[in-house]
Amino acid sequence: MTTPPRSRCTWRAPALLLALLAGTSAQAQALEERIDHQRFACLQRERALQALPEKRPQDANKGLMRFKLRFVAPDRPPRIEKLSDSFGDEDMERLARDYLAGYRLPCLHGEEHPVEVVQEFSFSRWGNEPPVPLVGQRPPLRVQYPKQPLSLSSWEQAVPGKALVELIFHENREEPEMRFVFSGLDRTMQRRIQDHVRAYRLLDAGGRSYPVTVTQPFAVLDGETRSTQYRLAKDTFGLVEFLKLMQNLRELPIDLDLDSMNCPFALRVSLRQPYESNGVHQIDTVDANRAYLLEWLRKLKPRYASEAQQKDLHGTDIRVMVPCGRLDLSRIGQIPAPESAPP
């Protein structure tokens, strides 16, 4: 992948106006269903993956095959749909399809909506890539919220900050279990949020089995600047520019063909690490071929200069522009170490 000219990405820290002077506002954002990776821990492979044929297509080391699997029952093979194939080799496709036909998901409950995952094959990682769940492919949840939105009275003071709440819904429209995954808010505001979310009721799980787990971000913002103390200097980054802000690239080497993902495209990344997986969503166009890239981005941890900066920037949304080409971090030197943020 062609690396754009080096640019310096910095965090900007404007002075915070006191809540007493500027006022504060509380915001509750949309619920987001948590990706249940444990659901796939029961995945069984009933067939062994056969060795590759000796005859390889030209430039096979950079080729791949990618399939979408749709599980509809715990004891039945998945429905298989080929998404991408740069090999163009019938023998290789036959081996892959025969192997995938042996997949079973025994913990899939019969009443659930079908589960979809993506499975990729390549010469260099033949059979070693785990399947990645497709997110947002199921019917939406139908939730009843309190009639009164979460808000602050004009006389109330609250320190600006953010929080992420986990809610677990059980059957019979019960009050959800809740906990703070992360909180930079004072105890008074935390109690306000607790009282608010305990009034939520899940009316329709959309075919999912219970319990259903979701997360919801909250923010108390300065009334004048509409932000917390620290905020990003900008909200749109190129992919390489964005990666320079991450601290754990060496722990997560990756080699992806972006050309196979209907590039270029835009993603929305919500910074939640290290408390929770980052939120990653496709913008404008949705393509299952991007599943491995999205799963990788969920694991990246931003580099912060201080704990205060980390708390303020938690949940910040960034628009990431993904180009065409190849993203190869097997040689980590292609991406410079993240630049330290100013104090």
C-alpha cells in the first residue's frame, strides 16, 4: 500500500470552562449490540482441510479466497457463498468448500436468527484463519425507553466526562442488569444514569436467544465547547495516519488485500480500548469482504499521553478513509511507531 506523506497527528487540549459558567449537558447515545465471540467458541470442524495441490497459480502467495457462511441450525452445514477469489483455481475452491461443509455451530439455538461469519483462505495461512462474525446482519432490537430523556436541570453542575454502560436483558421484559464498563463521571451522574437505564425494557429481541447484551455510551459535555477537556484536532484520518496513533501494532501483524474490499471506503471508529473493543462501522457502503479488517481495528489501542486524556477521548468517533492496495504489517517497519501525544 502506498504510504502518504508523513503528517503529524496531535491531540488538542483547549481550556475547559467551568460547568458553573458554561453549563453542562448530558447525552445518551444509541445502543450497540455486543459481539458475542463466545457464540463461536463451540464451532466444530468435522472434516480435515486437505493439503494444497502442488501446482500453484501465478503469484499465489498474495492470493485469497473468501466465503460467507450462514448457519441456520445447530446440526446442519452452513450455506456457503463465495465473496472473493483471486486464485481462480477450481481444485482449491473444491478443497475449501468441502472443508467448510463440515462446519457446525451446535450452540446455535433453533429459535435464533441465522448467524453469518466470513472465512478466508490463503496460501500463507491455509486453514489457520479463524472465522470472523458479521456484525449488524440481524434484525434490530426493539427497546422501550423512559418517557423522560436523561438531562440536567439548569441549576445542576456536573463535571464533563464520558461513560460506557453494559446492559444485559433477560426474558419477560425484566429490568436489565447494568454495569459501568468505563466511567469518567462523578458518582452523582453515575447514579442518574443507573436510574435511567434501569427503566429500559427489551420488547423484541429480533430472533436472538436470551440473555441479550448491549452497550451504550453516555457523555456529559461542556455547554459552550460541546466537548470534554481533550478532543481530537480533526475527525477524519487516512488509514495509515490513523494507525500511527495506535500503540499495539506489533502485537497484531496483519496482511490484507484492500483491493478485494470494494475500495476505497470509509469507516467510523469509536475509540473504546482498552476498556472495550473499539466500535467499527461501515459508512455509505457495506461489504462482507471487510470483516477481517473491521475485526482487526476493534483490537487496536490508541496511545494516550495521560490518564485524563484517555478518559476524555474515550468513545470519540473518527472517520477513517481506507484506500486501495495492500495492508501488510508483517513487516512492522512499514508503519512508523505512533507519535507521542503532547501533555
